[in-house]
Amino acid sequence: MSLFDKNISEEKLRSLELAEESREQEWKYPSFALKLFHGVVDSRLIDPFPAQSAEDKKIGDDFLRKLEALLRAELDPDEVDRTGQIPKKLTDELGKLGAFAIKIPKEYGGLGFSQVNYNRAIHLVASYCGSTAVLLSAHQSIGVPQPLKLFGTEEQKKKYLPMFGQGVISAFALTEPEAGSDPRSMSTTATPTEDGKHFLINGEKLWCTNGLIAGVIVVMAVTPPKVVNGKERKQITAFIVETNAPGFEIVHRCKFMGLQGIQNGLIRFNNLKVPKENIILGEGEGLKLALMTLNTGRLTIPAASTGISKWCLKVAREWSAQRVQWGAAIGEHESIALKLGYMASHTFAMDAISWLTASMADDKKKDIRIEAAIAKYFCTVHTWNIVDETLQIRGGQGYEQASSLKARGMKDYPVERVLRDVRINLIIEGTTEIMHLFIAREALDPHLSRVKALMDPRVSIGKKIKSLVNAGLHYLLWYPKMWMPVWGSGAFSSGPLQQGHASYVRRASRRLGRVVFHQMIKYQKKLESKQSVLNRIVDIGSDLFVMAAVCSYAQHLQKGGSEKENSVDLADLFCREARKRIEKNFKSTNSNNDKKKIRVSKKLLAGEFAWLESDIIK
Ligand SMILES: Cc1cc2nc3c(=O)[nH]c(=O)nc-3n(C[C@H](O)[C@H](O)[C@H](O)COP(=O)(O)OP(=O)(O)OC[C@H]3O[C@@H](n4cnc5c(N)ncnc54)[C@H](O)[C@@H]3O)c2cc1C
């Protein structure tokens, strides 16, 4: 669906308008991934690979040592899974360590760490206990610290940030029973009091992680509408809500497939009074705040996923070497060896993009909205595959609970718990499907902003002609470039193996630029709703971005002259695998079964295949 498509319903149009108004309109800084979708590989943005400075690394190393010692001493993840409780002693000690104020500047009582060191901490915790990693990251990747750091007033920062250094926990409340991926369906209201000094919040928020133990929560609520171009526009505003205020109610603690230790539930606001000073960013800016908070907040999930994948790699390696079946260690059977190759190469790729994107966030001179979304999408999908493959490699013992394994004297790898814990990452902080739409919208932006005026019925003929001329001139110069041959690999790779892959990235980027352009001409206004087409474009761009990151990372590791020199093998395998996927996606752009699938889906939804659901217990 598109804003300019006359056939879409009024409701869909309103949701799209709200999403459109809430997105960051400008590209203040360059984005490597954005350029990649338009045929340009700007290697200066990723090469040389941004190494952590020795000073910053030491700060991180010291903290990680203490954190690991604390986790080993006070946390049994299987006990958390069984009891549904993260021990109070652990959260108290984490508070004393500053683990709830990792990124908060020192002047506000935090540790003042870089994004890289924060991500290293979450990577470590996630490799051990999913529930504890989510407790820490929901609090400071999306909870009160992050939006306050980005948009808070000095008064708000002084009032709230110091409490996190003392161990207070926060949460982020956007989702409601009827508002999941589409925030316009939100019905929690914030009504100004007569004197205009306060707002009264009423409504319910669902699945609010940490919501049951938080001291403060960022709450998105609907404030009175504004009239824009003669039409009423829904306003969503972000408030800092203190949970000890009268009117705050915990209705229900939710239980899930995994992450048994998280304190997540349904919370209710009954005329909860908040001063207007507690609005962050401004009235009506709540959704923009949520989206911009997530641009950096989203980087924690890739780091956590990488930690989990590395743990899986260790389990799979040990078990594949140890377990003997049919006269050989299972790792020597080709089916298992193929899995191990996939796991190692893709874990390496996750390592590359996790640290690249975290460093980009620290650098603050690059736009990372697409990169962060790709990192989230890529790492969560492959981590899910990797955990699944680890379970398969462990065979029956993969399916057995760790406590049961331990009771009969076996090695108690908790793979089934990890599988249950990790699945949610494909849903939270933007589902995989929404990540595709988000990446596609941002990637198409340079084209859309050029033709926006042409497609908008509200724009005058004069302005349309001017836009047409400007767009025509641009495409006259740009399009032939997309057909020009590419020589060499560009700057981001000098090793012989990477060179071939890096030059492939440059060629494929131009091809992608052409494909995007051709699809725009083919579908015009309808391209924004052609998710089947957009998904492939996004998948190609994502794999190309990861390939570039992988080449640059391997290059960087080789310079170190250490045991990591053989990272080139991992980089080479990853790139070969990615190239196969990319070629398949290019091919499927024109030859696929999409129409047939959609036709079957329509019939299914209409109940025409109800007969297939026979002989089951309904
Ligand atoms: C354990 C857990 C922790 C959470 N923590 C928080 C939290 O701390 N704070 C918070 O605010 N929320 C939180 N959430 C909510 C989470 O962010 C939502 O579940 C998520 O946004 C998806 O919303 P939904 O589940 O209602 O799915 P829906 O939006 O109903 O989507 C259902 C399916 O349809 C797909 N879909 C929806 N729209 C489209 C579209 N336009 N095109 C294609 N596909 C589409 C989705 O991708 C999904 O596959 C949490 C949820 C869970 C389960």
C-alpha cells in the first residue's frame, strides 16, 4: 500500500500517514547501506574496520570481568527458567556494578560507556542467560535511559538519570492489546487537566518488559488531535511515568514460551496524573521518539544474538567431536559438517555487523537507521537457524531439558531453553516483516522523495512539471552509471579472496540499483505495497551489506597477525553463501510463484480449503 494509492482504505491510509510523519525525514549523515541500494559502494564508511581503541577496550574488559564473576556466582539460568525469578541478590549486585546505567554519562551517575562496551556486556550476558540479558537491555536500550539521553531536557536528565546508577529499573510501553505493529490503533489516552499543567493517563499496555518491577516507564499515549491540512491528525506523545503514582496497576504477569525470568505483563493506568514536564521531545512526537530510540536501541539484539550463536558454536563443536555414531565422530559425517560450516561462517558475519554497527553508533557521524535494522533482521534470523541446527546436532539430548540431562549424569547443555528463549527476537523491536517494510521504505527514500510530488494529487501542475524535469535530469545521469562495468574491489579489501567478493558487492550493488529502478517503473504507486518484491530487494541489500562488513572485518583481523588470520576462511565461505542467496533473489524477482501463493492464500482465507482441516481435534 502507498500513501498515493487511491484504492486503499481510509484506515490504512491514516496508519501510513502517521508512520510517514513519524519517520526521520532528513539524511543528515551518510549511510553505507542506503547508498548500496542505489548502486554506490562508499567503502570509506566501513573501511578500515573501526577498531575499538585500547583505552575503551580496557574499560570494557575490566567491566566484563566483574560482570562475568557476578553472573557465575549469583545466577543459575536454568533455575531462573524453572522458577520464573531472577534472584533479587543478583539484580541488587548488578545495580551496584552500574549495570543499569552502562551508557548513562558519568555526570548523571552512570558508567558513561560506549555503545561498543554496552553491546559487549549484553553479548556476554545473553550467552549465559536470556532473561537477564532482556532485563538489562529492555531497561537501557528502549527504556527510560535511552530516550532521555537522546531527547530529555536538562531538568529531566538531572531528575531521572541518576536513579539508574542506583539500580532503579525502567521499561518501555508502546504495545497494547489492539496495537502491535500498527501504533495508530493505540487507545491509551493522556488528557490534559483543566489548568493544562498535568495529563491524566487512562488505558492498558501489554507485554511491557520490566513493567512489573520498573520504577519509571516511558509510556506512549494519545493526546488531543491536531488539525493538519483541514484533517484531524492523531497525536501520540511519550511520557515518563513513575510507577508509584496513584492509578498505576499491574493486571497480569504474562508467561511465555521462553524468557521465564522476565517481569512482563499487562499494566493499566487509571486516571494516572503526570506533570506536563514529563513529556519527552514534545506533544505529538511520541512515535518519532520511539522510532529514533529504536534506531540505536535495536543494536543490542544483534549483539545478544551473536553471543548466543557463539555459545551454540561451542556446544556444536564439542558435541560433534565427541559423539561417535556409525564409526565416526558425527562432525565427520557430511550432513553435520555442512551445518557446522554454516554456523561458523554466519556467526563470524554476525560478529562483523554487530561491532561495525555499534562502532558506527559511537562515531555519531553516520546514519545507521538501515544498518541497525539489517543487523537486527539478519542476526535474529540466522541465530534462530543456528540454535535450531545446534539442537539437531545434539539429537535427542538437544530436546531434553538440562536438569534432566544433569540428573542422569550427562553434559547439561541447555539447548532447548536457549531455543525457547531466542525465538522472541524475531518479533520484538520490530518483527521480521516490519523490518523488511522499514528497510524498504528507507532504502527507497531517495527515489520516493524525487517522485513524491508527481504522485501526489494535491500538488499543482507547475510543481509537478518542475519535479519531473529535476527527476528526469537526475535519472539521465544516474541510470547509465548503473550499467557501467566495475573495475576492482574498491578500497575495502586487499586480500586475494576478499577482492573477488568486494568487487562482486560493487557489481551487485549496481544491479540492485537497476532492479529497484525497474520495479519502480513497473509498479509505480503500487511498489510500496508489493511486499513480495520489496522483501527480495531488502534481502539482496542486506546480504550485500553484511558481505561488505565481513570483508572489511576479515581484513582488519588479518592485520592483527594473530590466530585470527584464518578468519579469511570464514569470510570467504560466508560471502559464497551470501552470493548464492543474492543470485537466487535476483532470479526470483522475475520468476517466482508469488501470484499463485497469494491466490491460494486468498482462497484459504475465504474458507475454500476448510475441507483440508479435517480429521483433527478442533
Ligand atoms: C516477550 C515479549 C516482550 C515484549 N516487550 C515489549 C516491550 O518492552 N514494550 C513494548 O511496547 N512491546 C513489547 N512487546 C510487544 C512486541 O513489540 C510486539 O509483539 C510486536 O510489536 C508485534 O506486535 P503483535 O505481537 O501485536 O503482532 P501483530 O502486529 O498483530 O502482527 C502479527 C503478524 O503480522 C505481521 N504483520 C503485521 N503488520 C504487517 C504488515 N503491514 N505487513 C506484513 N506483515 C505484517 C507481523 O510481522 C506478525 O508476523 C513484547 C512482546 C513480547 C512477546
